[in-house]
Amino acid sequence: MSPSEYIDRHSSELLTSLRQMVAIPTVNPPGDHYEPMTALLVRQLKAAGLKTRRFRIPDALLRKTLPPEQYGYPRYNVLGKSTVSRTAKTIHFNAHYDVVPVSGQWRHRSAFSGAVDHGWIFGRGTGDMKGSAASLILALRALRATKTRPLLNIEVSFTADEETDSVLGTGWLAQHAPIHPDFAVVMEGGEGNAVGCGHNGVVWLEVTVHGRASHGSRPQEGINALEKMSALVLALEEYKTKIARHSFKTPAGRTLRATINVGGVFASGPGAKINTVPARASFSIDRRVLAVEDHAAAERELRAFLKAAAARIPHCRISVAKVSQNFACYQPPTHPFFAAVAGSVQRVRRSRTVFDTSTGFNDMHFFASELKIPTAGYGPGGEDCHGVDERASVRELIASAKIYADLVTTFRG
């Protein structure tokens, strides 16, 4: 029996594995239930034949990195290894196990049900990106069960905190864990017939507008921070138009443009009351940075625009704080590794493959830019990721498992 045939016959194992993962609500922030989740992943990797370790991030680093309200939520990263020989090259597969918070009314009984319905499996994390982990684990089980020898040594990491900034997740792993990859597959950033070769970066800022409180019956005695914030947000329309001129054409022929999203998070300050002039208001800015842009320059430009725009608004005093950042990356898909990944995708999907870059950020840059190894993005993906009724296609989950198994048995580097 081939690994592909095994995967077809044991697809129910993939769904069982994924349901177990989805049932553990690893919501970030704050970083909940990481301990039971990583314990499950350790068991699943060991069952697939990998020597596996779990690394707990030192409390001192956690306290240095996280906000105080998250100190009680430990961070863990999981690393599994399977060695063919000392002379073989090594491929590293990476996925994050944290998920974004849940809102809205879901079709099934909860956002963590893992319910299967008409060829889809529903739940937070099915598409982003516990589904990728389940696909890889079935691929590894298939290799072991069919006694199929990979041509490469295999490393697998399941990491924390990608939904924030990855500093204690893949960032920590790349700097401190005993990994020695020659190639990497980050199991998102490419799906369907598209293989990822890069992604946008991001700068997250929080802008606070400082006003002066007064009684709601005498608004002329105060400075309304909400009104000043509203004027500042309207001024950012000019900035949106300006940065939209920055563009990058992907190998697939798509044109990506620099963007901002305003107000994913917004709030009033303490003492807010309906009959009080608000003394403080804040909002977030999500600035997507193209792979061809200078990251630091993009942040400086945005901060300068905010300062100048506030100066044009009477009595508008602001402060700007960086919440987080993630760097863009791009590798021209010329290395034979990219051709190998594309070949595996094409053999399984039987359709022409293209290379593309992702508008969202992921953890590819830690391998591509920091470790400087050929790094591809590919996984099963999903629908409504970060939204209500997030789901993954069962067919795509199975296809990804076959692609991972094909890659490690046809490419030797």
C-alpha cells in the first residue's frame, strides 16, 4: 500500500485528530490552554514515530515579552524529529496552534465543535491552522504504516503565538531550539494550486487621543477626544490613497498594494459615561508592509503622517505606541526546492501550479530571512478564517496530507 492509499483509507483518523485539536480552545490573546494542546501534539507526533520534545518558554522571558495580564499563561513549543541518516538533508514543517478569539453565532453548537457537515469540518482553527497540523500528522503516520522511507530527515514544529507576533513561538524556536533545517514548509501562505514564496509584513500601532473631560451639559469646557479621534481617522483617508501607490507584482501576476486597516480595536478611556465629555479615545492601525518596502521606513512614514495630521486638527494631542510587528519576506522561486513543492502539488492535484505571495503575514520569514533557507508556504487553508463558521475542506485536508508525503519521498535536496 502506498502512503497516498493509506491516507485515503484512514481519512477518518485525520478528522478525529483535528477534532481533538479544535476542542482545545487555544485562544490568543491571552494564550489559553496551551499546555493541554501541546501535550496532545506531543502524543500525536510520538504516535507517528517522531522523537519529540516540548519546550516551555522561561518565565523570565515571558514576563519580559508579554503584558502583565498574560503572565499566568505559559508558552510552549513542540519539536519532533525523524532521522533518515546523518548525510541526508533536513526539511522542517511548521504550524502554529494558537487561534484568534471567537465572536458571533456559529452554525453548529459551538466554535470548538469540530462538526463535519457536507464535506467541511467547522471550528476555530480548522483553517488557521490546526488543519495543517492534522494533515501533516496523517502523512507521517502513512509513511510509518507503509514502511515508506523518506529521502530527507524531518523536523516538525508546532508553535505558539503566531496570531500575535510569534516572538515566543517560531521566533524563539529559530533562535534557541536544536533545529538544523535545509528547507522549510510553513503550512499556510499557499493553498489550492498556489505555492507560497513570501508574504506581507505588518506594523500594529495604537493611537491615543488625549482630550479634557467636562460635564456633558457643558461640552464647551472640555476637549472631546472622540471628536478629535474621528477627525484624525478621516484624515487617514489621504494616507490610504498615498500608500496604495506602493505595489508589488507576485510571480502569479497579482498586484498587491500597501494598505491600512483602522480601528480593529478602539476604546474610550477610564471614567467614560454618557454625560461626560470623553478625555481619551484610542484606535488601532494595521499597516500591511509589502515585501519590496522598507519596514522601518514604512513605520516612520505612518508616524510622521499621524503627527502632521493631528497638528492640523485644533486641540488634537496624540501619543502613538507600537503594539507589534511582523516582517515581510519574499524569495524568488528559483531554488529546486520550490520546483519540488510545486511538483508534489501538481502530482496530487493534477493541475498547473503557480507561485504567489500572501497578503497576510505568517512565520515564513523566520526561516527565509533569519535562517536563510528556501521556504515554501503550503497547506489546506480554509474558509472564513478569523470569522464566524471558520471551516476547512475535508478534501483539501486529505490532499495536503498526500502532498506532504509525496514531497519527502521524492525530493532529496
